[in-house]
Amino acid sequence: MQPIVTERVRIALWGTVAFVLIALAVPWFMWRSDAVIAGLPVWIWWHVGWLGLASVVFYVFTQRAWGLGVERGENRG
């Protein structure tokens, strides 16, 4: 019986997540903003939030998909 989510689909999903994280790394839409929150520019807070999100995503990746596309599955023949 085939798994519900194949390895190829999982690779595509993690690739999409990586692409979104990379695309959001530079807040180009805030370049001309001079807004300040708690004494720091809003783009600094963007980076703090992005780093937190990237850390959580990387942790989940290491727990669920480490070796995806690199190592062979245990049940393959």
C-alpha cells in the first residue's frame, strides 16, 4: 500500500517552505518605512520574528524530514 504522502510530495512541500522562508528573509516592502516599535525600527522586529519562525521550521524539519531525499527509507525493497 502506498503512503498517503509520498517522498516526492514531502520534498516539494519542504522545498516550498524553504522558498517562502528565503523570500521573506529580506523585508523589501519595509525598506522605506520609518516606523518604530519599542524604540527599534519595525524591520528589526521583522527580523526577530523571521528568525524565530525559521528556528521553529528548522526544528520541525530536523525532527520529521531530516535525510529526506538523501537517505533511503527503511521499508523499501
